[in-house]
Amino acid sequence: MMRLLLFVALFVLGSRALEFELEELSKYIDSHQEEYVQTLREWVAVESDSSDVLKRSDLERMMDMTAEKLKAMGGTVELVDIGVQELGGGKTIPLPKVVTAQFGSDSSKYTVCVYGHVDVQPAKMEDGWATEPYNLTDINGNLYGRGASDNKAPVLAWIHTVEAYQALGIELPVNVKFVIEGMEETGSNGLDAMIVSKNDTFFADVDYIVISDCGWLSRRPALTYGTRGNCYFFAEVEGPKQDLHSGVYGGTVIEPMTDLIGILDTLISPSGKILIPGIRDAVAPLSDEEWRLYQDVEFDVENYKAKIGVSRLMYSSKVDLLAHRWRYPTVSIHGIEGAFSAPGSKTVIPAKVIAKFSIRQVPNMDPATVEKQVTDYLHTVFGRRKSPNKLKVTMIIGAKPWLADTQHPLYKAGREAVKKVFKVDPDMIREGGTIPIAKTFQDVTRKSIIMLPIGGFDDGLHSQNEKMSRYNYIEGTKLFVSYLHEVGQIKRD
Ligand SMILES: *[C@@H]1O[C@H](CO)[C@@H](O)[C@H](O)[C@H]1NC(C)=O
Ligand SMILES: *[C@@H]1O[C@H](CO)[C@@H](O)[C@H](O)[C@H]1NC(C)=O
Ligand SMILES: [Zn+2]
């Protein structure tokens, strides 16, 4: 009995001490928010646009600044060479180095590895920004600037998390590692190979990987547990040996464009049903539990319609819309090359046209199977046209979907942390888009992964007037602090 009482007393004291520490950390973050905004301003000022090779020195400077910051905090930092980027014509340019860092190596603790990126999408005032994109501007508590939300503020929030613990002399509840890259916006060139090469060293003692490179769905905080993959196709129809005048040859030749549009129209029905045989068979059925989960998610259909400017969507109910955005495949047709898209009325019959379309991937679809299904199907439909033209179908990207177990301790820790900081339960959401790095981390390292976003739903990633709100930035930092606490308490099995 005495022992039990003592145990209870120690437990209560222990959790009091934890609560006290969290409060101290939270106060520290509040009182340092101006510094945090200033650092974000300095980071946003660097035009680390990875799509423009002329900006490569800025991007390199950004990687150096990141490494310097982590070094100044006493981390074990490495700038990892990941090789070169091919520029065509035999020319190459070095890829920006990947920054890795480590804080703590206590083998009795878990090791959490944070992934982020500090490169950005292009941005110019002429694109329609209201403020200079690389001059962080605070308007009514929103910090406008390219890369603010994607992904500089979240990376800084993680760095400030470690810094806050250090400043208060509070022991980190877990070892923290960082992997920060500079090529995310152009497809993470070189990163996959780096992860493979460091699997037995840097990643060997990592228990969990956290990615904060996405956003909430509404004003309610969210945990992301899935992303769709993507299979991207080119379908080329080639006919006459050169372009022809439609007045002179029209009516006599079987036109490649007509063939192409004919087969494209057999991919998906007007009501959104994919017509390629076999595709829908692989899709995991919607469970009752999932249905309930979607039902609980905060999502305003009218707002969504207004935001994209349409009068009607493919589905009218929230659950159907979320399900088709997150967990069903779809076909999108992106464009046709060789189609004389220049304005004006050109009377040409293009000799060769190439359609680009993609199919979003969900569990349990397999890109290799999808490739075969699409190729076989298009050749069959094309065959029925009895056209003398030639069809060539190629899949150029085959990115798999990613799905996490929402009952995993990492997600339970996420729910607890959100409840502590925001006093609400998080929305459990998925991304309709593809974040291939999650799948790579999972497939290569075999570690458990969580996506823990702090960006707002209306941050305008990749778009004009991207912003991060002060609220999300500062409360998001508190969320990360709280999250590390929760992870530190996961029971070992
Ligand atoms: C950034 O914008 C502020 C006004 O919001 C202006 O005072 C400042 O000069 C600008 N800085 C740069 C580097 O353009
Ligand atoms: C990477 O290491 C983990 C153990 O940490 C192992 O399970 C996994 O199979 C390794 N991956 C590869 C590609 O060797
Ligand atoms: Zn990003």
C-alpha cells in the first residue's frame, strides 16, 4: 500500500514537473516571437528558388545559413554532397548540399528525425503579389512572403523548439535529428540516393520521422496520415510525316489529333468514373470507420466551391468530396503538346500530338500494374478506330501513395499534443497531392512516419501572396515542443 502511494505520488509529481516545463517553454516561445519573426524575415529574404539555376548561389547560401544556425546551437552538423544536376547538353551543376544535424545521442531516448526543405517556388511581383515576395511583410498578423509557409517557418519552428529547450536548460525528451534539403520544389533530386546511402549510419538509430511540409484543412489543427501517389503518362499519336494544311488535306487524312482526343475521352466518364478496366478493383474499399472520420472533419463545401470559383462539384456531400480528394484515384488531363496552342486561328493538321495525363494513386494500387492497364486499354481503344496512325504510351512517373496507421503511438502523441496546445481534437486528414519523400522514407528506412502540419489552410503555397500566420508559426512551435514531450513518453515494447 505504501509503495503504491509512493508510486502515485511520484507519478503525480513527475507529471506536474512535465506540465511546469511545458508552461515554461510556452512562455519562452511567446516572449521570443519577435526574434522568430525576424529570423523568418532573414530566411525569406534569400531567393532560394530551386527551379532557377541562376539562383543556385542564393540556394547554397540558404543551405549554409541553415547549417550555421544548427551549428551555433551546438548540433553535430554535416553538409552532405549529393552530386550534380544534369542541365542537358552534357552540362551539369552541383546540387545544393543536404544539411543533416543531430542534437543528443542518449540511447535510452527515442530519436526523432525532422525532415524539411528551405528551397522555394519562383515568385515575382509581376505575378500579382501585393507585397514584395522576398520581403516578409506582416499584415494583420499574417506574414506574407515566398516560402514563409512552404517550408521555412515550419523548419524554423522545429529549430526554435530545440533552441527553447536549450535556453531553459530543460533536457530534450528525445534525441533530435534534422534532414533539410534544397531541391524539394523540383522533385528532391539526389535525396533518395542520399537516404539509401545513409540508411545504415545517420538513419540507423532514428526511431521516428516527422514531416511538417503540408497544411491544415480548415482553422482546426490537423494530423496528416496519407497522401496520394501519381502515375504520369504521355500518349503520343503520330501520323503524316509533316504538319498539313487542313484546307488542302483535310477530309483525306486520318488526323492524329482526332485519334488522340477520341482515346482520351475513354479514360473517365463525365460523372468521374474511371473507365480503364481493372483500375477501380485495386482500390481499398471505404470502411465505416473512415466514413465516420470524414464525417468529423471540418470542411466547408460552399467555401471550397467559392475558393475555386465553380457552381457545382463532382459530388455534393462532404464525405464524398473528401473521399474523392484523398482516397479514390482520378484521371486528370493536363495538356496536348504539338497542338498549336498559340492564339489565332491556325488551319493546321498537326502531324504528331502528345497528350499528358495522370492518375492519382491510392492504396492498394500499384504503379507497375496501372502502367500495364492503361497501356493495354489505350491500345485496345485505339485499335477499334482502325487508324493507320501510330500510338505510343509511356509512363514517366510512378509515385506510390503513402498511408499511416492513425492508431500508431506517433499519431496518439500528435492528438495529445494538439489537445494540449489548441484545446481541440485534431482533424485527421489526407493530402490529395503527392509528397514522395514520405513514401521513400518509409520504403527505405522502414521507420514510422508522421506528418505534423502547422501551415494554415489558406496559406497559398506555390501561389501569389503566400503567407504564414503569426498564430500558426508561434502556436505551431509550441505544438512541436509538446509533441516531443509526448513522443518521449511513448512506451517501449
Ligand atoms: C520591405 O518592406 C518594408 C515595408 O513593408 C520596407 O520598409 C523595406 O524597405 C523593404 N525592404 C526591402 C529590402 O525591400
Ligand atoms: C535500412 O535500415 C533498416 C534498419 O534500420 C532496415 O530495416 C531496412 O531494411 C534498411 N533498408 C535498406 C534499403 O537496406
Ligand atoms: Zn514544401
